[in-house]
Amino acid sequence: MTLEFSERVGRVSPSATLAISNAAAELEADGVDVVDLSVGEPDFDTPENIKDAAKDALDAGETGYTSTPGIPKLREAIAQKLHDDGLTQYEAGNVVVTPGGKQALYEIFQTLIDDGDEVALLDPAWVSYEAMVKLAGGSLARVDTAAHDFQLEGALDDLAESVSDDTELLVVNSPGNPHGAVYSDAALEGVRDLAVDHDITVISDEIYKEITYDGATATSLGTLEGMRDRTITVNGFSKAYSMTGWRLGYFAGPEDLVTESGKVHGHSVSCAVNFVQHAGVEAIQNTEESVEEMVEAFAERRDFLLGLLRDQGVDVATPKGAFYMMPEVADDDAAWCEQAIEDAHVATVPGSAFGTPGYARFSYANSKERLAEAVERLTDEGLF
């Protein structure tokens, strides 16, 4: 029997970041010491109070299905956090809890995008945005920010030329993956003006919102005048609370989006895991100190890696958030990354996977010792 696969699944390629991580895991299984700078997750354990909350919920029998959009206590806690961030338009009824932020985005695209609808991305853009748009049947308009050190403000004219009245969605990710840039208020105001002029709905992906440096503040796009009713805010627990494997995220938007996306949610995942949702309440309400400690560690590692790379003459923009940076590597960035993992046993992700060839994404969610080892290996192999 020969299986015939859908045209839909043929539109997309496997995740480049997961492919690199899998390659690194295979080498490690063969006994090779790999310095993995490809991973998109904190290397810190989940804080103890969150794990304890999950254990308490398990002991209390919180193991069955929940209501589709999430337990009321978590939706209320999320709404309060959003209010604290200035997003007072969202109440608990505007929140949908999902098994990870990725699922939140997937449901939004499936609910809003029809065949041929245009979605605008700001490159370099997280790899799964493109795949999700294609799975929904949409088309892409892409705007490059690399020439402006990944800052959106310098690319606003290009964005204005790329969007039109036919653009259905624009995705904004600040702090951003893979570049770590935090967009200025002036840049976000430029987005607002274009969104209002062309009646564009904007997804504000704020999964790294709590991870910023040097006094930078990640403004929530939905707080701007004119954006309250046209912004869908996405966030989750994976990055700030070091809960990647727990799979817990959410989005907040208009009530009709909650209703319609509930069809996708209910017929796919049903609900996020019950006891994990209870742990999420604890994460939001009582984990600020742990988050601050993790961010301080990331800031120290960022500065350390920047220094190592610049000592080798590598051009790299200073990230103000998340835990990634994008050094320039080679015109054929895919070949460079392949050589890096095969010869130097250092795993990185090619910038072309994010729509920006000539660069590689380095994650500094690793110890300073391993970061130093990575740069030394890459230098020894002549890659710097």
C-alpha cells in the first residue's frame, strides 16, 4: 500500500530548529560531545514552587478534562497579568489556555486564515510562523530587518510597501526569536499606523516578554491607542518560567475569536493538561524572584558570548531580550552550520531557516564554560 499525502502537508518542511537538535542528540547518543547552541529553551530547572503546585494538584485529583478554554482560576490569573501589563481590554473570558504557545498560534491561524489570505512576517522570523500560515493555506509577505540590526524602526518603510488592504494578519514578536531584538515604541507605533490604515489584525507574540536586559521594556502592542481591538496577544509559560516540557500557553483576543477558535481547540487538543494549569497559576502569581534570577544569568552569559565573538572579529548585534543572538557567518549559512556540527561538534541553526541567510542563531541558554568551548571549537575549525 502506498500512502498519498495531502497537498497541505507538502507545503511545509520539518522544523529546522528541531532537526538540528535531533542531529545533536544523535551525535551525543554515539558518544560525541556536542555543545548545543541550537536549543530554544532555558537550561534552568522549573522552579520548585511550580513543581510543588503540580504535585499538589495531582494529589488533589486534578487529572481529568477541564473546560475547553482552561480552568477559571488560571484564566483569571492570566487576565490579571495582562491588566498589569496595561492590556485592560482582556478579561478572563477573552483568554484561551492552550498546550503551549505554539498551539495558541496554530489555532489563531486556523481560525482566521483562508486560502490565499496574506500574512506579513518580520524576518528573521521564528520558523513555525511560515509553516502555520502555509498549513492554513495562506500566502506570505516578508520584510527583512537584518540590515537594521534586527530593529523594526529602520524597516518601517519596507513594511509599508509590503502590506496593503489585502493583508489579513501581521505577526510581531518582541523580544524576538531568533534575534533577541526588543522593538521600540516608535516602531510599534509605526505598526499601529499601518494596521489601522489597512485594517490589519496583528498577532503580538510576547513569549519572551519577561526576558529583557539593560533596562529595555517590551511594550505590549495591544496597549497602544487603536490596537486594543485589533491585537491578539500570545504568551506562555515555557520561556520565562522554564516550563518548556509542561506545554502551557495562551492567547487573548476578542470574544468572537475565543468562540470560533474553540471549534479548532475542542476538536484537536480538547484542553491543556489539568494539573499543569494549576501549576500555571502558581507560576504567574509567585515566581517573580526565580524569573529575575534567570534573567540575570542570561544577561551575564549574553555579555560573555558577545565578548568572545567580537574578540574573533565576528559582527553581531547586541540582543536586548530573549536568549539568542544572530552573528553573521557565511553566505551559505546552511553549509556553515553543517560544518559547525560535523567538524566542531557545535550545534547552531542557519539563519535561512528564519528567512535571513548569511547568519546563524546562537542560543546562550548554556553555561559560560560551554559557550567558551563552542567559540574555541568553531575558531579551531576555521569557522571564525
